[in-house]
Amino acid sequence: MQPGLRVALVAEAAGGGVAVHLVDLIRELAARGVEVHLVVPLGDRLDDRILTDAAIRCCASVTRVPMYRSVSWRDMLSFVSVFRALWKIQPHVVHAHSSKAGVLARLCFGRWKKVYTPHAVYTLNPWLAPGAKRFYGSIERWFGNWLSDRIIAVSDDEARHLQTGLRIDASRITTIYNGVPGFSRLARETAREALGLRADAFVVGLVGRFEFQKGIDRFVDIARRVATRCGDAVQFALAGQGDIEAATGMPVDALPSNIHVIGALPDARRFFCAFDVFALPSRYEGFPYVYLEAIATGVPIVTTRVAGADAFVSTSGVGLVVDNSDDMTEFADAITTIYESSPLRDRMVANCAATARRFTAEGMVARTLAVYRQAMTGSRE
């Protein structure tokens, strides 16, 4: 128990994996007696399908303030709103999540300690222009070295990037991999029926935001390539929210016939059991929650080489990792290999169960609490 500890969680991008992370933190911290306060954006940047009323009720307070994704003059108004909220809460620790909230919350002065989790620091993006990489990198470096008591990386790859790529003091950085709580899941047949997927198909699934970062356009390319080899025996399911036409660069009716666009799913991880393989062709990540949700349901992974992929997927034997390139030939080959080899797939499924036991929400939150204590005592251990 941590009675008396008051923590403010601040997030501008309160959707996707960040929202899942917040829910796990809120529930586990509150269960340990921590007084949790939440500062999140007005509007649709908060996904209430993930941050549900049940999670919100675990908070001592929830403050909705104007925060915006893009950089603009309005960020000054956001800063004032976040500062007022924190001044009213007077937390012992402010824990900011993702880049925009990381800047706004760490600019706020007070007696509180400042902890920051980037959730895929923006400069990990290999497609970022050199000038933009220098600009955002200099911001992360300055804030990391001068306005952060602790920084939590969600993978060893992200931690190395913060230390060597951005030259942030290593003593401020701790790696804490994400974890997932136990959750109920649907029976495979029930999940497939609910998603409109054939019972006899080999299904490749992707759950994520319909954005450039997540490689939705790459997913379409993979589906086309696999269809030329396997026909309609392999089907592709795409679940998430966002502008599908903008993400793929084509109208929905021009998508390959083996792709099923499902849209947003409440508590999406319950449906992962509908998949035979989980595909993640992302361009960059910190450490994706969907890795953990996939293996928790015994679903092997094929992923591009993003942060955490080699250390988690390859080392644990839960899937295959391919080069992070816009040429999806190798990715399609990996899907086909798993489809054609039942023994390989069975080994991966067995490894999923063993690996999932090591990545729990309880363990993640216990390690996060240890970071809070280190920030409050000034320890660098």
C-alpha cells in the first residue's frame, strides 16, 4: 500500500496504447492506496472506449483541459490550463505521458517531482526529416536533462535512443516494459462470428490507429502479396479508428477483397483470439501494447523491426521480425511461412503462454511506483 501518495497523470494523446497504459496505472495505483488524479484533453483525443467510466471512477479527480496534437500558439493556453490543474491538485509526483503532455507538464513549476514516459519518443521515427529530428531531439534533450526527475522508457531500444541518440543523462532513465492485466476473452468461434470472419480461414489481424505510423498502407500491400500466393485461404482483419482512406491512400471499395475493415472495437483485446497471426507493420514504436495482448491470447506476431521487436518477439520465439522497409516482400513471406508450417505456429503459440506470464500490469506498476519513490528521494539507483 502507498497511502498518502498523490499522483497526477497527464496525457494529451489519451487513446490507443497510451490510454490502455493509463487505465492499467489508474487501477493498479488506486488498488495500492495511491490518490490518482487525471489530467486529459477535451474532445476526441480521449478514447472513452478505453478510458471507461469504470476506470475514471478510480480517480480522485479528472480534469479535462484544452490540449492539441499539433504545435501552435494554442499551446500557451494549454500550458496555463495544465498548470492551474496541477497547482490545484498539488501532487507529489506528476507523471506525463507522450510528447505534448511531456512538454506542457514538465514546464509547470511546483514542489512536485516530474516523471515522463514518451511512449515512443518522436525521434525514433526513421522517416522524420533531419531538420525535424534535430529540432525535436533538442527539445527532448533539454527537457530530459533539465526538467525531468525520471524518464521511463518502455523498451531497452527506446532507452538506448534516449541515452545515445538524444544524449540524456542515463541516470535519469529507467526501462519498464508494459504489462497487461488478466482479461476475459471470447471463444474463437464467437469472436470470428462477431467480426464477420470465416470460421475456416487463416486470419491475419491488425488492431491499431489508422495512421501513417502504424503502417496501415503497408498492411494493404501485405494482403495483396499474400493473396497472390495463398488465394482467399488467408484473410486480413483491420480494426481501429481513424480515417482509413487517408491511412491507406485509397477508397475503401478499392481495398483488396481479402481485407475486412472492422473499425473500432470496445476492449479490442477480447477479440484477438479470432486471429491466427497478429501483424504489426509499424514504422516506429516504443514498445507496442498489442505485442502483449497478442501473446496473452496465444497469437504469434509478425512485426517490422521497431523498438522492442528483436528483444521481445525474436528472443522469446513468439513470432518473426522483418526489416522496417516499405517493401513488404519479406513481411508477406513471413506470414506465408507461418501459414504453411503448423509445427512452427504451434511452437510460437506455446512460447506465447510462457512469455505472457512475465509481462503483467501488476509488475509494471510496482516498478513504476519504485521510480516515483526514487524521484521523491533523489535516488539514481
